[in-house]
Amino acid sequence: MQVNADLRPILGPQLVRLDPMRIKQLQDPQVYDAIDSLAKLSAHCLQLRTPLTTCEKLINSDSTLYLSWKYDEEEKVSRLLGFAKVGRKKLFLYDAQMQTYEGEVLCLLDFYVHFSTQRQGVGKQILDYMFSQEHAEPYQLALDNPSVTLLGFMSQKYGMNRPVWQNTNFVVFDELFQSLSAENGVEKSPPDGWRRPMTPRRLGTGMTDTRWLQHAVSGHQSKGNAMAAPVDADMTPQGALSNRAHQAKARKAHILSSKPLW
Ligand SMILES: CC(=O)SCCNC(=O)CCNC(=O)[C@H](O)C(C)(C)COP(=O)(O)OP(=O)(O)OC[C@H]1O[C@@H](n2cnc3c(N)ncnc32)[C@H](O)[C@@H]1OP(=O)(O)O
């Protein structure tokens, strides 16, 4: 995504953390347009009709954008290479044994590298930078409705190859639950500000135990899973097909029914 200007005075280093305040302060229509255009490509790639990311949405959110860009000295243009949008969300999660967990989790909400630059290490650079800034480890990341490419990326680059799909279409990794399991039979204490529900949740006919997740997440707003944010379903055939939840279900069924992809 090209901008015919030197963005160094505006953006600074080639890997940059843009929180809502910083994005608001940029006050540069060229940068806003370039970020929005890159986010449109991301949406196109996932066959979404509406981009998950725009500068306007970012300014009014609590998400953070990690952006990779570079200045081409010869052509005197700046190029936006890719971005990751993350946010901390309260999530309700199940592990493979159907134990429940709740807490605030770092979530990868949108992740894209320009098609001309993919598989050159940019995505890994962005996530490494994001992990260092967020003081998080790869196993602590939840993926919102991940693509097969992203699951392959997490497996290959971070050794995260035991995804646990959630019914909200988030994916977390088994290592997250392992890190929370009881040590010597002693359950770890919940983080500050959290309390254990008075009664365990009942699922179907069985009972589940509830545990605390130290860094936790919730559903995606666009899918209507965020608390108190219902979204009417688009019932048209096009709407159903381009519905991200529908795609995720199809992807999940495909992944679960086929041999491991990596
Ligand atoms: C929560 C969400 O945002 S889900 C949506 C995730 N985004 C997408 O699927 C959009 C399309 N893909 C992309 O934008 C990019 O490929 C990203 C963001 C997933 C990764 O960025 P890149 O700069 O390509 O990553 P990087 O170069 O660091 O690592 C490449 C690895 O990603 C995976 N990968 C990237 N592209 C592909 C592909 N076309 N096919 C299979 N694996 C791929 C592989 O593991 C690859 O490793 P390899 O090249 O050694 O085989």
C-alpha cells in the first residue's frame, strides 16, 4: 500500500504500535487512507464484505494496531507492508476436557501482510514485536476466526499446533490451559478483579468445572458475540456465504475432517 510521501516524521520506526490515541493524533488523511486500503485487502482475502479494521473504528475502540511499513529512498514513497490488530477481551473458553475458563485474553482480531510481501518474514516480525510490547507469549494469544494460513503460520513459526476451537470461533492453544492447570493439586488463584461464579455452568446434560484464566477474551462484535451487542443475522444467500461465522464453521469442519495440514 503506497503513499507518495516520506512517512518517517509521522510514523517513526518501521514497526510501530498505534493505539487509538496515537491513531487519532496522526491527523494524516494519507496514512488513514493507506491503513484503510490495506484493511480492505485483508477483508477481501477473507471474503468479508465489510473490513474488520478502519482507522475510524480503531479510534473508537480499545484495540491496538501494529503496523509494518518502509520508506523507499529511491522511489521516494512509503509502503505499508502489513498489520496486526489486537485487543484484550474477556472470553469464556473450554479446554479439550470441557472445563470452562474465563478471563481477559489477548486476541488477534485482524492480521494481514500485503500479498506482494507475504512469506518474507514480515508477519513474524509484526507478531514478535506485538508480543514484546504486550508482554505476552504466543500461547497466550487467542485467534479470532483464524484462516488456515494463520493456523499454519502459528504452527510453523511458534510451534502452536494444538488449536482448541471455541464455539465463538475463537481459537486458543492447548498450552494456554496447560499454563493454568493446578500445580501439585493446588489450583492457581484467580487474577485481581475476578471472582468465581457462585454455581458452575451447566452445559447440555453434564456439569463442567470452572477455572480462571489469567489472561483472558469474548466473542467478536461483528459476529454479535460481544456481550450486550446483538447483531441481526444477514439471511440473504450472499450474506450467509460472506458471514464470517459461516466460513469459520466450514473451515473448522474441513480441518477437523481432514488429515493434519502441517
Ligand atoms: C485472526 C485473523 O486475522 S485470520 C486472517 C489471517 N490473515 C490471512 O489469512 C490473510 C492472508 N495471509 C497473510 O496476510 C499472511 O500470509 C499472514 C499474515 C498470515 C502471515 O504473514 P507473512 O508475512 O506471510 O508471514 P511470514 O513470512 O512471517 O511467515 C510465513 C509463514 O506463514 C504461513 N503462510 C503464509 N502464506 C501462506 C500460504 N499462502 N500458504 C500456506 N502457508 C502460508 C507459512 O507458515 C509460512 O511459512 P513458510 O513460508 O516458511 O512456509
